[in-house]
Amino acid sequence: MARRQSHSSFKTIDEVIGSEKEFSNLRETIKNYDVIETFAKIFPELSPIAKAIKLENKILFLRVENSVWRSELNFGKNLIVEKINRHYNEQIIKTIRFL
């Protein structure tokens, strides 16, 4: 008779993706997508004004409705960066560019 393996010897997909070095690019892409998706949750007051478009090379790209808000947000971009990095407990973003 063949012996069955116990389920505890198998790794979950999360464990494989989280630990194997071959998936480092995928982990980075997932993290970047998560920042874009949670931007509105971290900054609900900015949702009518700015929208996160993409995160590339630790640069967050925000689309801003008009030049007045772009200028205003530019003054506070260091606070935005700090709050996002604090939310994730690591340096995910170095700077912000406005579109």
C-alpha cells in the first residue's frame, strides 16, 4: 500500500511566494499594487483631489485634479511619504511625482 503524505508537509501558495527568491519580482509587484489600492484608505480626505496611478522604483505617481492642488500637495509630500511608509513599516516610497 502506498503511504499518504500528511497535509502539513505541503506549503501553501502564500508560503512559496513569500519565501522563494524566484518570486521576488512578483512580491514587489504585489506590494506596489497594494500601495495603489490602499492609498485612498490611508488618505480618504485626498480621494476627491488625488488618485494613485502607479508605484515604480519607489516613486509614487499621483494624478491631481488641478495645478493648485498639485502645488499644495507638493508642500506636504514628505508627510504623505512618511505616513505611507509608517503604514507598511518599511520604506516603500522615497518620493512622489504629480501628474
